[in-house]
Amino acid sequence: MRKRVLFILFALCLLTSSNADTLTIAMTGDIMMGTTYPSVMLPEKNGTELFLDAKPILKNADLALGNLEGAICDGGKSTKGTGKNSYSFRMPTSYAPLLTDAGFDYMSMANNHANDFGIEGIESSEAALGKENILFSGIAGRKESAIIERNGKRIGICAFGHNSYTIKHTNKETVQRIVDSLVANCDIVIVSFHGGAEGRTKSHLPHGQETFLGENRGNLRDFAHFCIDRGADIVFGHGPHVIRAAEVYKGRFIAYSLGNFCTPYGMSLIGISGYAPIVEIKIDDNGCFIEGQIHPMIQTRGIGPRIDESGVVTKQIKMLSEADIPQSEATIGEDGSITLKK
């Protein structure tokens, strides 16, 4: 029965999307606005110019989403080790309003830095986001999903990660339960995930399971398609610290990694690691993809994302999408437009 319903919805996408009411969704990757641990590395002017170029785009969207890569807290003890692959990120609580000012409505917490300062950091992050009326989810045993209303539509959002304290995307039973519940109770469902191997050599989307530092980082093609097959309308990812391919599958949009978006310190921004796109898409009131636009940005250390005038960010996403997902139902233009194939 579900497959039949999905087929009917897909057919409706083809028939009605050009005339239906639309929602504009803006998505970004990892956000860590500076850190006070192990030393203080914070941007100038208390971070008030971090999102200078991004703000008009994010605020124009009906819904803007990102990944909070670290804890928002003013104290606590780091849970990470001291090895070369151990990093702890702690943003001041005074920086939480910067996310509101930028236009964000939701932050995923399902990542490998949300627990950098333990339960104290998690509770502080949730309190700081809640004070700003920014929705969040993704930590196991806490908030599994969030629902927001826009344009008369109930939009359900959930987030999955790969490590122990997150709601794991490798647990299909849990994914199915959460997605099915949102599909049953919402008009539109958006799934965020943190997954995949990390680094500048990991920009291509592999087939099958990815492993990094001994962790199962997921079979992301399978996960994204599984969510959409269950009724989700948008799936977007982050985690590899580089951008990856995007596709339209059964009339629904998937971005496999949006990379580092606003990480002015503590992460490499060399080359493709500094590519920081905002992907903005329009969907109809059935969740069907209508069109999209890549807003290309590049990060500079200590500054944040700024508009990419060179065109390299768009070219990278276009190349990866064509190489890794040639069967996608959409095509990416040189200008960053995302359109359905004729």
C-alpha cells in the first residue's frame, strides 16, 4: 500500500508542481561560530558579521536549517581526548542570538560534537536554542523531532547521526519509526543527517557503507532513499567537511553533504574544505521538488562564509552530482540553478 501511495504522490509531483503553492527551504552544513576551548578563538565584533552575506538568503526562506557543530555553553569539562584527531568545540551562550539574527529556524544536534562538553553542554545548547525559539533535535533519549508551521503547513524535522549519543541513521527501525510518525502527522517531512567519512579526499559519494576512525558512518545513498521511500520530502546531510553530490529522487530533493558552512576556527578551510554553499529549494504543498538554487560561498579563517565570485563552489557540486548520481531527476546549471530534467 505504501509503495502505491508513493507512486501516486510521485505522479502528482509531475502533474501539479508548477501550479501549486510553494515553500522555500534553505539548507546549510556545519556551524561552529568560534570556540573558547582549549583556547579562545572567536571572530571580531562578537561574531556579528559572520553571516553577513548569508543573512539575506536565509531570512528570505520560509524555513532555514543547519547543523550545530559543537556545544553552546560557557563551562563544563571536555569529553574528548588529547590526540591529534580529538577536537572539542564550545561556543559562548552569547553567540546563540547570532543564529536567530541570521534567520535560522532549526539546528540539528545529531553530530559528533554535540557532546563535547557532556550533558552539561547538551542541556546548555538546548536551553540557548530554546531561548532563541530555534527548534532542534537529534540527541538520543531527548528530543527526537520538531514540528513547525509555515504557510498553513505542518513541517516535521528530524536528525540522525552516527555516534552513540545521537539518534543513529544506521538503526533502520528507529529511523522508520520516527519518519513514519512525522509522515503521519505532518504535511512536509525533512530529514537531516550527519554521516560519511571525513576529509578532502572524501568528496565523492561512495556506494555502500562508509567507515572512518573505526566508526560505521553509514550507507548514505541507502539511508536517504529509505527515508524518501517512507514518505520524507527532503533529506540533507553534513559531516564529511566537504560538499558532496545532490539529486532529485522520486521527485524529492537530497543533498548528501553541504560541508562546512560557518566554521571560522578549529577546522581546515583549505581548498574544497572552505566551500560553504547555501542550497535553497522550492517545493510544492505535496513536498515535490520544483526548482532550486545553489548560493555559492567560501569561508575565510575568522570571517565566515562570503559569496564566491569565482564559481568554483557551484562547479564542484555540479561535477560531483553528474559523476556520482547521473540518474538524478535534476540537473545543475553553470549558474547554480537546479532544475528537473525534461
